[in-house]
Amino acid sequence: MRDDGGSVFPTAWRNDGDKLVFAPNGQVVAPGDFVELPGLTIRDYLAAKAMQGMIASKSLSPSDLIAFYAYSQADEMLKARDA
């Protein structure tokens, strides 16, 4: 299994209403109850940052290449963090 680095920006979502509702993750939440939401993975966050730089520098153009290299960069960053 690929290391995703864990969660970044986890949060809790609360049902402030007076009826059962669906939380953003699809879980049914009773009034006043909370649901923990993990947020993005660190891998996804790093890939998004790498992608931003690639698009801004216009170093790559085909979208599939940008996505591939962005995730490759994120994987290398996670390896460096664990080294």
C-alpha cells in the first residue's frame, strides 16, 4: 500500500439543525452530534502544491503529465520526510 502521509487539515462537522442530516462524508448525523472528517491526505496536498508550481511555470502542458509528475513529486517528498 502506498504511503499517503496521513491526514492534513482534519476537522469535525456538527449538525446544528433539528433534524437528521447527511454529513459531507455521507454519514447520517443526529441534531447536535459531530462527525470527524479526515481532510486531504498529505500526499494529495503535496501533489496539489507541486501541480500549482508546474502549471505556473508552464514547464508541462498535457494534463496527464502534470498529474503524473505532481504525484511523483509528492511521493518523493514523503520519502524524504521519512529519511
